[in-house]
Amino acid sequence: MGHAERIPIITEIERLRGSRVICYLTSLRPGVPSQIAEDQVRIFFDHLLGLGSRQIPKLDIYLCSNGGNGTVPWRLVALFREFTQSFNVLIPYRAYSAASLLALGADEIVMHPFAELGPIDPTVTNDFNPVEQGTGRRIGISVEDVRAYVGFIKDTVGITHEDELVQAIKILAEKVHPLALGNVERFVMQSRLIAKKILKTHMRESSNDHEISEIVETMASKLYFHGHPINRREAKEDLHLKVAENLPERLETLMWNLYQDFENELRNQDVFNPVSVLANAQNNAQPGQPVTQSVTLLHAIIESSQRSSAYETNRRYTQLPIQPGQIAIQEDLLSQGWRHSTAPAPATPPPSLTT
């Protein structure tokens, strides 16, 4: 299915929830780089304007993403609050890292039984990070990995003497540029600051300050592993997040049906591998000519019942011989950007949103 076929599911969710729904998904497809990014804020603004009102009684963001830029959730939460007093998220599957940060800003988190949140400790990449051998790519540094290294030296190994601790830090600095480590600390502070600001958009009373600090500390540090999946019971009972209870079975079914359709369009269950792409193209290549194939990859979708926006890249892969038995693959980015489409006029009017 495509956008036109998803509209009845979206409008049925709107009817059940008494809300307007905007879907926000970044690709989970292995091998396809996709993340929450700055340019998506501008696309969201157009979608919000397209809903026809600057004061939407209830706004639901249908969310699925592995995360991305940690500053974007704060920009999005602030934007949503300009358009509605009731902002909520519907999570059918994954909402990790920056997507979890976005969920923290919701008045209500509606989690499908299969849904997962994740820790909010950032992974940092800049020009001073170590370079991966063979690819030349910068290796991301997990904020909590750096802290865990220091904790391992002090608590597990038992090194507490100042000179020995200095030597341990020196060994780390020989592997990781000191400015990269400094950048890690800056991101630690930024991540916690943004999380607190987001939570305070709906937890304003001073009596909530301790609870806010506990939520931030748990999601940033106490889960220990960046990939730890937080199910809806854990989110409700252990983290004390505003997770909806006793969801209607019909709503859960619609949320999952909608995700399955997006999953098929994003091809989340198909591993993307340029080697396989070129292997399939090799049969059609002319003798003596390099094997080449162009592909279009879908990275993100922002969609409502009125409008659909998709971010795509077009890439060309070329197989280059290095020496007998070895090849290299050259990737050329031919184009990238958002494509937009509007929905046909609905057969029935949207659900009433009067308060």
C-alpha cells in the first residue's frame, strides 16, 4: 500500500483518539543510514499548517525511529506546543535515543505491546573521533562507554591512587583525541539539559523536580546499555513515565496495521547490501564494462491524512577491480531530497475536534 491506502487507517485512529495524527518514521532498514535530523523540523511545520488550525485540540505523533540528532526533539516539542495543548505520541515499535527524548515531551505515551523506548545517552561523532580502518569513517563514541571505562578502572579494578588514575586516562587519550573526549562531556550535559527542558513542558510544578531528575538519570545512565529496550510496563512502573493503560484492542490493531504498511514501504526487513545489488546487475553487464547499478533508498516519512513527505536518495554503485580476486565498490550520491504529495479529497469529512 501507499499513502492513499493508509489514509483510512490514519483517520480511524484519529476518530478513536479524537485527535489529529502525523506519522513520523525513519527507516530501520539495515544498511540504510536514517536518523532524526534538522531538516525534518521544517517539513513538520508544513504538515502542521496543513491541518488547518493553529490550535489543534489534540495532536498525536505516530513515531518510529532508531534516533538521531539529540537537539531536534526539543525543537519539535516546542513546535508542537505552538499548535496544541495536548501533544501525545503513539509508538508501534521502536522509539530509541532521540526518539525517546521526543516521547518524553508528550502528555501521554501510547505504546503498542510490541513498542520499545530506549536510553537517551548520546553517541557522539565529530572530526576528532577515531577513524575506522578500511572505511575511513569516524567511529561514534558512546558517552556512557567513556564513563564506564573510568568506572571500570576505579570500581572494578580498584585503582584509586591519583597517579595510576592519571595513567589510565592517558591511555584512553592516546586512543581517543582529547578534544573528542571533551566533546563527549559537552554532549552529556546537553542531553540531560534537553531531557529536563522537554519534561518540564508538561511537568511544571516544582514538586516534580525530583521526579524529573530521576527519569533523566535513569534513562541517561542507569540502564547501562544504549540498546536496552524499555517495554511499556517498565516505562510505566519503573521509570514512571506517562504511559497510557488499558488501550482499546481496536487501537492496538490499527497501530500495528499502520506500522506494517510503513514497514513494507521502507523495506525494514530487507537488508540493503551494495554487493548484492551489484551481483544482481552483473548478469546484465557488457563484457569488459564495469558493473554498475543505481538504486533509490527511502530514509524517512512524515505523513498525515492530508499530505505525505518522503526523504529519498538516489545512489549509483560501481564495482571496481583492484587486483585479481579483489574488488572495491564506489558509491556516488546522484540526488537527495524530499518529495511531497497531497491526498485526494476525502470521501468523508475528518472527525470533529471540538472541545
